[in-house]
Amino acid sequence: YFQDAEEEEMPEGIKYKFPWDDIKKDLTTFTREYFNQYLQ
């Protein structure tokens, strides 16, 4: 269901594809940098 959602129109007038991959990459990078900086 979620895999096919990209090919369908988004509800509520949302016109763009939600960049989950970019968010996960940014979150991973942020978490890594956060722990590296504040837990040394």
C-alpha cells in the first residue's frame, strides 16, 4: 500500500512527493553528528 502511494495523487491538495529518503538521511546524519559532538 505504502509502496504504491508514490504513483497516486496525494490527498488534501498536496502536489509533491514527500522526501522520506532525504528525511531519513538527514535524520541519521543529524543524530550521528549530535551524539559525536555532545557525548564525547
